[in-house]
Amino acid sequence: MTIQRGGRARCGLSFDTRSSDTRFRSGVGTTLAPAPGSREPIIVTAPPTGGFGWPITVRYGDPAPLQREDTLRFAIRVGGVAILLAMLLSSLLIAANARDRVAALFALSTASFSLWAALRSGLAAWPRPWLPNPELSQLAIEVLPAVLAGGTWYVAVVYTRCDRVLPAIHRTRHWGFLIGALLTVWILLPLPGSTVFDLWRPASVAIFAAAAVIGAMTWARGQAGGKALLVAVTPVLVVYAMLMVQMLPAWSPESLLLSQAWYTVAMTIAMSLRMGALRRQRDRLQVLAERDPLTNLPNRRAMAATLPRRIDEAKAQGRSIAVVFVDIDRFKSINDSLGHAVGDEVLAEVARRLSSMLRGGDLASRHGGEEFVLMLAGASAVQAMGLGERLRRAIADSPVETRNGPLAVTASFGVGVLQPDDPGGTAGAAALLSRADAAMYRAKQAGRNRVAGPEPA
């Protein structure tokens, strides 16, 4: 745009407002001081609105209030774009941490609108132009809304779990990208009468209105994501509707930016909560996968994951580590004569007694059937034998209360200790468990209800 009076002219580009008068930041402007009574014309030259993509507004008046308004506009735009960029960083971190497609597409749509808003408001020129030329800037302004439209629709459909309550709508999750691509082709051809705002305003209203409907429907069907989506898109929908009826012509860039910033903040918070819920669900599943439901002890899988790591730590620190293999004596006869329900009571009580006497860094696990494995960090053979003897007495000296009355139970213990020449990792764990298992069988062969230590070298 060019503002000219006599021999003085000011030029500015919509994507680079730094080229205008430095007293204006949110648009192309300048301050002129004509002599009293001067009738010399002020000539404003601007490109055709049809190719430029949005209407051009010319304002004039006393410089002071216009400059104050310009400062306010610039502050709103800087704040809005800053919020968008902060939410973009947050959504990228969420997507990277969770490896979630919804969060990734939300980050992509946020990035698209952030760049579009920066170009549309002239902030993409600070501190230097983000894009090298006006043609590329214009192309980005025309194409980026397609990414925003597709990402918004996909996030709305998938985040609200339409696959559970509205499967027919869930199948349309990719339609936003298709519609966006078709409108972009229409704009780029260009067909008669098509401009950026001619097409994207009604398309945006339609997408956000449909998202609001989906939010309401899924919320009514018990999906909490529907409520979050409805809260996020309603202000955007209201602003778009007001723009459609020309209620905010002077402040359209700022209102659009702030409404989209609200949507981005609300959905970023919702994504964070969703990732937290997914993480808690994953943790619960991991606990279920690595914990024995009967005894509430870690299972064989958990021990297989923990023991190699503890062995590597012990070898690196020059410390000892011991494993105690425990097997309940004549457990099959308990199941056969008294039933599996009584056998389960015995297992649960033995597990409780074993775990109650361990230190904080030790670990008791159910290895399978009537077998348990104890990992004793930093324990020598003598210390492990002593603990094994105390555990043996804790089981043998007090009958187990069952539905059939008190039941005398004993167990055999085998102790294995890490040797200096043992390998690390999984191989070391296998060697240590094999050594303790062999010691437990020696205790069985010696008459049961006893503790067998490592074989002499």
C-alpha cells in the first residue's frame, strides 16, 4: 500500500508493516501535517481486494487516538500470537511424549494458524520477515486454513471418541482435509469471485459449528471430551458468526486471533488431561501385567525385568546381591485334599509373611504356582541365610488360618549369591536364579522345612 501527499510517500506491505511509519505497528499508516486550509489530496493506493484476499479499510483522523488504538491492536496481536506459540510448544511436547496422533494433528493445526495469524496481522515481519517474499506469504495465507480445517475436524471427531458413540461420524474424520484441499484448489485457480475470506469464513463457521454439535452430542452420551470441545469451540463459533454479519469489521483480526487463542488454550489443557488419563490407564495396565492378583506381589515378569538391572547396579558398585527361592512344602496335597480355595488362602498368607519381613530395597515376587523368589539387595550369603531362617520360622511356627481351620504349613528355602565372575544383565539373573533354585531342591531332598545355602566352591 502507498500513502502519498505531494512529494512525500509512505509504502507498506501487509506482510511487513515495518516498512511503514514506525509510529504504526498494526497496519500501514503514517502521520501527515498539512498546513491550515490546505486542500492538497492524500492519495492511497492499494491492490485489488479480489486478489488480496480480504477487504481493505482506510481510516483517518487525529493521529493521537489512532496511534493509541494502533498500540492496543499491536499488543493484542503480539499477546495472541505469543499464546498460540506457547500452546504450540506445549502440544508438541504432549505429542512427543505420548506419541499420540490426535495431539500431533492438533499441534500441526495450531502451527498452521499461528503462522497464518502472524502473516495476517503483520507480526511475521518481526524481527525479520519469516517468509522471503510477498508471493509466498500470500500463498501461505491461502493454503494454511486447509490444514487448520482438516486438523480441527479430525481432533473434534477423534478426541470426543465418536468411534464409541457416533461411529458414522467417526468415519468422516478425514473429510476436513479433503474439504480443505478442494477449497484451496478453488482459491488457487482462481475461479471467478473466489477470495480467501469468501470461502474460508463460511467453511470455518461450518466446521466449528459441526464440532460444537459433535461436542454436545458426545457429551450427552457420557464422553467428557465432548464437554471440553464444546467449551473450546463456542467462543470461536460466536466470533466467526459475528464476522459473517459484519458486527466486528474494525476489530476482525484481533477478535479472530483471541477466539482462536482461547480454542488453542482450552484444547491444549484438554489434551494434557487426556494424556494424563492415558498415562494413568497405561500405569494401571502395567501394574496388572506385572502383579499377581492373588498375592498382590510382583509376578515373574516383574522380577525378570528388575533383577538384571539390580545385578548390573550391584556389580558397578562392588556390592553383593542374593536371591532366595521359596517353595511351599507339599502344596499339591493341600490343593488335592482341601481344595484350591484353601490353597489360595495359604498362598496369600505365605506371601504376606514373606513380604512383611523384607527391607525397603528388597523385592518379593510370586514366581509361579507355590514358588516365590526374594531379591535381597546388598545381602551376603550369611545375611541371606539368616533372613531365610527367620522367614522359615515365621511360616512354620504359626498355622495358617483357613476356612477349614488352622493349617500347619512349611516351606523350603534356597539361597544363591552373586559371584564375582557372574555375567551382568539377563545372563547374570538366570545364573543367580538357577543357583538359588538348585539350593532349594537340596533343601527339599534334605527333608524340607529348611534353608539351604550356596554350594561350597
